[in-house]
Amino acid sequence: VARPSADLEETTRKLTATIESAPVGLSVIKAQCGLGKTHAARTIAVARALREGATKRNTRSAIAVPTTQLASQVTADLRAAGVAVTRVFGPLSLTRPGGGPECHLFAPASALAVGGQSVRKLYCGTCERADVCAATAGQDATDGARVFVGPHRLLADLIEAVGAEGLVFVDEAPTTLEDLVFPLDDLISARRHLPSNFEPAYVDALAPVLSAVISWTEYAAPEETGSIARALEAARVVLETGFADLPEVPPLSRHAAMSARFAHPLAVRLGRTSQILRALWRACVRPSVRLTAYDRGGRSLAVTALDLDIENAILGADRTGAAIDRRVVIASADAHLRLDEYRALAPNLAFHAFDAPDGAPIHRTHLVINGSRARLATDDPAPIQSAARLVAEWALETPAARTCGVVTFKRHEQTVLQALESAAPSVRWEVGHYGAMRGLDAWKGFDAVATLGDPRPNLDAVARELGGGGAEVEARYERADAHARSDLEQAHGRLRTVHRQRPGKALHVGALLPLGWDPAAVEYRRPPEGRLRRPVTPGIAELVEAAGGQRAAARACGRALRAVQKWL
């Protein structure tokens, strides 16, 4: 059994000291997966909570993590250390011990929550189960708590709990952008449902804005981007005095709220309508919000803005935007990908980077499959089933794995699990999906971890992240690849290789090499001929012929030349 190296101990000590001594303002830390950033944050929170004068506000700490599941894990670890902790959560995230949601109005409430509607305000107060429902309070509270834990989306609540003098630790780098896409049909549907389901004063103010945006979305040049002002000017709409004083969350009429409680389809429509109206209200009161029109098999509108909670946390502000001297630490393996975003808000931020070698030998294998997302993320399950069987064969190779975690696309979780169990029933398989595994320790004792497919984000969303719909095609691909490689690193980080004390192995099936893998220390393979069939892209040959060549076709569909060539 290998002991942790002295270098590792020194690195983790420096990491803990950096978080503990973070100055007022924003500190950003790039820390390798498994190095122990969450453990360091817990250690500091425990020390602050237990020190003398623990009733003072400056002993409070908040820890924001990506998921509710990870928040539960961190809370349990802190309580095991003897610290009073309050965990905050959304009512809809709580599940019963036997499975299933705690909220018995989960379906309509979830639909309305999409639009920012408060489940507690709408239903919890009048719910017949309010007295016995564990989700009503929205927190698992402990008297005298000095540590507060919750998911990123409740960051504002965590910041409010610790006050101006508390320490805010954000585990995993959140994006500063809120990016929403609405098909034109959804905008038209919102206009139809607005008058009869929302309060009259709100309808009078938002109806002309919505109509103006619908018209602009219909006729704007594809990928035209800018503020909402151009849509309002084209329709000659002047915002009413006091528009900014309207509520950010669209106020439902009492009748609509009650009807949605018993009619899930209505709740879905009202949730989507609320989401659209809320985004347009923000666009009207905040000039930095960008609207982008698209024409990709139908007109659509993207609304891109800074996430207010993240922005206020970085800038050191409360819910009203008033400045507060606060210590905020963001730590993540991919923090460098968000550094430009954070520097735009906090130019004087402090940046630190920490890395450490594997604690035990890890044999890494890259099964190279070009265009893996196009092959494996389709509705056709056959390619990913074939790829899963290759993963099973690899797991059984000497040294054979008895336990193996696999991360793939969410839509194919069950398909992959069934294929793995059928191909290698002697292995204990667990399957998760990209984005849901960050920070979790459940697989740290597994023999192996594999990732199946490259989790590249939507290229249009990447373009908006880069500053607008007209971002260069190659720049979009590079940014998308960087995000995908980072997600792969997060998935493979579940082995906790830095602190690992026995050998393990890791596999990626796809085109990209996971971030953090040394290219010179990886075994490269190709799938056996014919094991993975490539689906034919419908209409690509006809498009090239109609456009007059491959380059013209690439320009017409907004893709790189290599993407068109790959599927001919």
C-alpha cells in the first residue's frame, strides 16, 4: 500500500492555507480533481465554527456545491466532525427514504419552477401536507449552525445566511452566464397565455414587449445579436414608467395558480411562459442582456445574461446590489476556463493553481473514435451498445476490474448499463451521466472508471459564451472541446487518483483526450473494424451539391469544413 507522498501533503497544506487566508474579494483556485479542495473547505469551516468566540458573525462559512446530492454528502461529513450545519435545498429536490419526491405536487410545481415561480409561496402555505412534509421548510436546519451548505442555484440564500463577514466557498466553478433558448412557437404560445393567466398590470406592461420580440425573432438576420432595444425600436414600443419596478417573477393570477395545481399541462405552459416573460423583463432593465435570433430548421430566440446570484457573489454584493466586503473563494479543476469571465467582473482577483501526481499507478487507455458524439449521442442505441461492449471487454482484461463506474450521456444511461451487465455480469457496474458526478466520492474505491462519448456542449451556446452568435466557427469548436475535456477530467476524477493507495485503470471512448492525462503516458487503441457502425447524416450529400461545394455547405450550416467532410 503506497503512502501519500510528501509533495502531496505539502500541496494540500498550501491549498488549505490559501483558502483559509483568502483576502477580501474574489480568489479563484484551479485544483486538480481529487486533490482535496472540498475536504480543505470542510476543515476550515469546522475550525472557524469551533474556535473561541464562535457566536461572532465572522465564524460563519458557506459551502456551495454543484448538486443537492453532493450537498447532502458534505453536510453528513461536517456533522460527523461534530459541527452544527444547516443544509438549504429546493423543496422539489427532496426525496423520500423509499424513493420518489417528498412533494406530492411535484409534477405541477416542477413545471412552474422552470419559470422562477416560488413553490412555497404558491402551494406550501395552503397544502394539506404542509405540517408533515419535510420539504416545506427548504432546509435541514440545526440550532446554532455556523456552517451552511447548499447547491449553486441557492447561492444567494447561502450568502445571506453567512452575512458580510462570513467566508463563501464555491466548489466547482459556476458559469457566470444564464443562457436560455426559446423556439418561436413558444414565444407565440406565451403571447396567447399571457392575458388570461397573469395580473392585469403586468400584462399591460409586458404584452407589447413580447409582441415586439416575436416580430424581431421572425425577421432578424440569422445570428443577429444585440440588446432588446432594437426589437423595441423596430416595433415603436416605449417602456412604461416604472417598468423596472415590476416583479422579476411574473405574478400569476390566483385562478391560474390554483388551476395549474390540478392540471399538469397548464402548469407546463405557465412555467414556460413565466420563463420567457422573466427573461424579457431582465433584458429590458439590464442593457447587458443579449438577444440572438436563429433560423435552424425553424426560428428561435436566445437570451444570454450574467447570472445575478453569481455576479453578486463575485462582486461582493447583496440581493439589492449594495456593495459588501466579502471573502469569496471559487475552486475547481476547470477554473481556468472561467477565468476571463471572472476577471471581467473582478479584475483584481487572486488566482492560484495546485496539482499533484497520482498516489498509485493508474493505467490510462484512450479508445479513439472520431466523431463520437455524433455516433453515440443519437436516438439509435446500437452504436453506444457496441461501445459499451468494448468497455466491458476492457474491464475484463488483466488486471480485471471487479467494480467499474461508467459515465456517459444522460439519455443512454440505462441502455449502457444493460449492455454492460449483459456483456460482463461478473463486474459490478454503476453508470452516471456527464454533469451529475462532480465532487462525488462513491467510486473512489472502484477498480476502474470509464467514460463513453465526448460531452461537447451545443456550439451555438458556446458562440454566445464567446460573446455573440457570430463567433468564429473554429473558435467555437476549440471552446467546446475545452469544456468537454474538462467534463471528462471531472468524470475520471471519481477514482480520486491523487489520494489513491492501490492501482487502478481508466478508459475513455471518444475523440478527445481527458484534461489532465499525459499524452505520452496513455495507451492508444482503435476499435476493431466494423464494431462501431457510423450513422449516415441525412441530406448532407444533397446539401453539398446544392451549395456548390463542401466549403459553401459548411458556411451555409455554420459548421467547420472538417465537420462536413467527416460525414460525407
